[in-house]
Amino acid sequence: GLGTIALQDNGSALAAGQHQANRVFMGILDTTSTVQVTQVQISGSYFEGRNRIHNPSGVVNQRGAQTGMSTSGYFSDRWTWATAGTSVVNANTVSGYLEIDVTTADTSMAAGDYNLLTHYIEGYNVADLLIGTASAKTITLSFKHKHTKTGIHSVTLQNSAQDRAYVFEYTQSVSNTEETHSETVTLDTTGTWLTTNGIGLRLYFGAGIGSTYSTGTTDSWVAGNSFGSSNQVNDMDSVSNFFRITDVQLEEGTIATPLEYRSFGTELALCQRHYQLWAGGWRGVSSGASYAQSTALP
């Protein structure tokens, strides 16, 4: 017949930041054998709140389409087009992608030119990752890309002071075709990293970078203000080019899990912490004006 099984914690100490609820015990029981219980630690990556990126697909877009962008600025909530050079773009969320449409080309990237799709993560939201300490954790960044320009592209993680950077490369193999990339990075054990309401971690997707801001050193932390790889292709070299990113997820651990689902209301609220566009006046804010809440990041 069936026996009775009782599962009991072995009393081992929890690691820093580990929750008791994350423990799962599994046992096999029959009438002839001794019960063997195995403790399985489930990574925090599988729980709600694992994605540190707000608005990972650009679904919240309070500003609407931004056309004729020749200087840096926000478009879809939490996302910035950062640029220096002669290119001009339209920026918007289109068909589920954060999309950059080149309207004036920059065919010869000058040394000081750069073109970056940028996301700033608030310090409060990465404080538990212990960046800049000997206990810095490992994260995995995953995303989908659908660029017109094939070849090597790059992504950069950088601190608020812009003097520590980690650059890695990925490849668009087929033009205008959705492809997926994930990268696992052990975070920096040195440098200064904010854990307040300032910029805790800068994330750059390179779309064209001059020699001043590019590096030949990839897959390791380096000193200096690097925006991407010296192998980065120039996505700005034709008015036929589109640069598209979506489903961006940055999570603790070494596994790229499926994109965390958040309701539109939840995503909107996360974005409104940083920026709200009011339809009518309130608290002295005029119609159509923006109102930033309790953080330095718009």
C-alpha cells in the first residue's frame, strides 16, 4: 500500500538574498525502499519581477512617434535615441518593435559619432545585484533583433559615471528577419555603481559608433567610456535601413527565461514613475505637459 511521507528542511542556512519560498522538495516513495529527498534550489529568475527592463517591447508610448530626430531624446517610454553625428531618424514603436528608421544617412562615421538605442535602469532596481563588489552577481540579457543591416552589432553595459563598460557582440544574419540573442555576464566587481534613484546601469544597443567611443575589447569589463565594439556595422549608412529591437530582458542568473509577462496597467505604472503626459492640468501641470515623479530618470 501507500506510505506516508513527511518533508522537512534540513536546516541549512539560506544564501544571501534567497527566500524560503524558493525551496522545493521532491521525494520518491514506494513500499520497499527508503525515501530519498532532494532539495532543488529554484533560481529567482523564474519568479515575478525578474526582468529589470521596463517597457521591454515599447508597448507604452506616451510621447508617440518622434520624427526628424537629429539630436538625442526619448521616444517610447524608458527608451532613448542617443546620437551625435549627421544622421536623422524617426523613432517609434512599430509592430511590437522599438524601431529606428533612418531618414538622413551618415555614410562616413566620424570618430566622435555614435548612434545608440539606450535604456537606463534605476539604481534601486539593480541594488540587489551587488555590482561593484566582490559579490557581484551574474545576469543574462536576452532580446530579439530585426535589423536591415546584416553583420556584427554590439551591446554595452555601463555605469552611471561612464568609466566602466562591458561590450559584447551579436550578429544580424539575415536582413529584416527576427533573430534572437542572449548573453550571460558576470557583473563588475569594481568601479562606482549607484543604488539610488539615479542611473544604476546603462544599456546601449549600438547602431553605429565612431572610433572615439568603440573598443576592440569585448566580453570583459574595461575602464573608459566605451559605447560598443569596433567591429560594429554602420546602421546609419542608408535611408533604407531600419534598426529594431524588442523583448529585452535583463535577469539574474545564467538562463534566458521566456519574457516576463506584465499587464499593460502594470507596465504603464512602472513607466509613469518616471514620466507622465497629462491630458489636462493637474498640480500646476498644464495640458499636454510632462510630469516626472520621484526619480531622476525620465
